[in-house]
Amino acid sequence: MQHGTSLLLATVLLIASTVVAAREIKEYPVPVGSHPHDVAPARDGGVWYTAQHQGALGYLDPAGKNGAGKTRHIPLGKGSAPHGVIVGPDGAPWITDSGLNANVRVDPKTDKVEVFPLPKGTPNVNLNTASFDNAGILWFTGQAGYYGRLDPKTKKTQVFEAPRGRGPYGICTAPDGSVYYASLAGSHIARIDTQTGKVTVIEPPTLGQGARRVWADSQNRIWVSEWLSGQVSMYDPKSNKWRAWKAPGDSPQIYAVYVDNKDIVWLSDFGANAILRFDPKTEQFTTYKSISRNASVRQILGRPGEVWLPESGADKLVVMRQ
């Protein structure tokens, strides 16, 4: 798809919705077969992404090749299958690698790869995603029924069994330092006590909803993408109450959730092959149909003015610029 077509689509979407400010939607191809799973905007203006099917960490320079985007890949090791990537307090990308059964740090200046294997004797936990708490500890999830923590200073990793077994998937840290994860197979969210490592299970009101990913807004409210119910829900720790909104369309499948710096909620809908923008103030959805067929956006992340989407099914990264 040409850049001009992308801009035309953005214009059509703008005309169709008076709720949303003007945006540019732009695609950046990544090497064929990369299957970019997660993205993390870098501090230098670039974007890190996990090239899951190539066992590598990718980096996109959006300004490279005269604005068309330039990529490079950093191999993470034999057997690597990276899933999540985030940028830590040190400015480096940190990767949860299910193939290596390890967390991985890549030096953003030298590309040096440092692997932090899970403790000896730990089974393959199917590492998923990670989040740093306010004390600089990396918390991570494993879908096989585990969660854990890594202290970058001591390089010590601890792994805990999830109280209800299989399912820990998305994870986030709220502004107040609270850490929550979502259990896809367990259909619940859980709050981790960052001091003891113990968790408190929090039940959403919709049974069997398939909580997949979580993200916190500026008010410490936790937003949840519900894969099986087609809803986005919100848990308010202050009141201990929930609210839920059904996504538009006949058969929504809500995979990713991200809350931007203006507390706008962004979601990916596999059922509609679309990105959804949800405004909590108006309680209105705006739908952006993906340009690519079967885009399969599994995660969303951003920075002020930009929302980044990894299209794992199309080998592209897409940015929506405000």
C-alpha cells in the first residue's frame, strides 16, 4: 500500500468522524517473516519491536530512507522467540523471550545482548509481557501459569506460581506503583504485592470474559481488553467497582489495550480487523479499519502524539500521529 493511499484513508476516517482530531496514519514495512508482536517507542525517536519469527529484536528508524523507514535486526540467540518488549528506566529495551525462557536486555548503543534465564529447574513458562514497577523491578508473566520479578541491580530472578494456574498474559504498572496482570485462561485480573510477591485475584463482573491485556490510566484505573466477551472493561481500585462497554460490530474480539497520555483508550479488534479509539468521557468508540488484511495487531504502545501498532499478520508497523 502506498503512502498516499494511507493518507487518503486517514482523511476519509477524519471526515467520517467529527469526534477525532486530524491524524496521519503511516505504514512502515519490516523484513518479511518478522511477525512483529510487540513495539516499544525508543527514547531517540525510533521504535523497538520483537521480530518473533526471526528470533530477533528489531529497530525502526522512521526518518530513515527519506522518511520511508529503515530497519535493522539484532539476533537474540539460538531458539529465541521474543514476545514482549518495553523500554526500561535505563533506556534499554527489555524483552520477554518465550523461546529462551529468559528475559533479555539489549544495550541501545552497542546492541550487546544480555540474557537473564529463569532459575534452574523452572519449566518453560511461556514468557509473555513485562512491566517495570516504580522501584525499578521488572515484573513479567508466563502463560503456563507463572509470574515473576527480576532485579536488574542484583540480576536475581524469582518465579511464582499463579494462584489459579494457566493464563497470566498482559501486565502493567499504574502511576501509584501498583502492578496488575490479566489472566487470559483464568478470566480475571490480579494485583501483585510488589513487596511480598503475593497476588490478589480481582474478578471482573462478566464471567469467562478472557481478560487478555491491561493498562492503567492517569487515575490508576485499570483498563482490560476482554478477548472472549468483546468488551473493554475498567476497574477502579478506589471504589472497587467495574464498568464495561461492548465494542461495536457483530463479533468483536478485543486483543490489545493501551491508554495514551490524554487518557484515551486504544484497542485492537481482531473480529473487525480494526483499531478502536474509546473516549471514557463521551463513552464513544471510533473505528479505524486496518489498511492491511489480517493485520493482527496484538499489542499497542505509544508516546505523546503517537500511537504505534505492530501488524504481526502483515509484517508492518503503523503509526497514528495526532
